[in-house]
Amino acid sequence: MLISKPTISSDEKRLEVLLSTYEQNLRTEVFFIRRNEAQNLLELLPQQADLAFAIAEIIQKNNLPVAKADAIKKRLAVADALREGNRSELDRVVETMKAELDELNLARLRIRQMRQISKTAYLTQEPGQLQDWA
């Protein structure tokens, strides 16, 4: 007697590939965020949206067995947690960049003030006072 293995539909295979790609891209997102590679991140995010729509479409279209549906729900819950972590990391990086920009703006303002003070100090002094400095 032959024992047959349960067959996996092409939609289930596609769902597995899409989920794996989605999860890998989530890990890639945080890599790009930490390295401040905005261009790569901006290229990846639309792909993630397309993957999410394709995954949702397959899940709605197919009646998956309860065990398989539960496993997918767990994977999607983990993916949601990863996305939340990525969002938090992005918020942290943006706040750090804002703080650095604020510091640079303050330094630029100080330099501008010092230049102005320097210009006015030389303009207001009489030529006789500057001769002894050399």
C-alpha cells in the first residue's frame, strides 16, 4: 500500500516564499536604518507594501487548514513586532539626526556671531591702536 504525502498547493508555496522574503526584508530594513542608508530603505519599502498585499490576497483567497493558518498568524505577529521595532529604531535615528542638526545650527550661529563681532571690533578701533599690535 502506498502512503501519499499531502500535496502542497502552488499558492501555499508562493505564500511561504512571500512570507520568507517579507521577513528577510524586515531584517534588511533595520540594517539600512542603522547605517543611515535612506535611498536603499526608500527602495525597499514599496516592495514590502507589495509583499504585504500579495500575502493578504493569498490568505483571503485560500482556505488554509487551521494548523497552517495559526502558524501563519504567528509568523505575521512576529513580523509585526519586527516592523514595530524597525519603526522605533527609525524614530531613534531621526531624533539623533535632529539633535546633530540642532548642534550644527548652533555652531553655525556662533561662528556667524563671532565673525560679526570680529568685523565690528576692527571697524570701531582707530588706526593708531592697531599699529602697536604687530
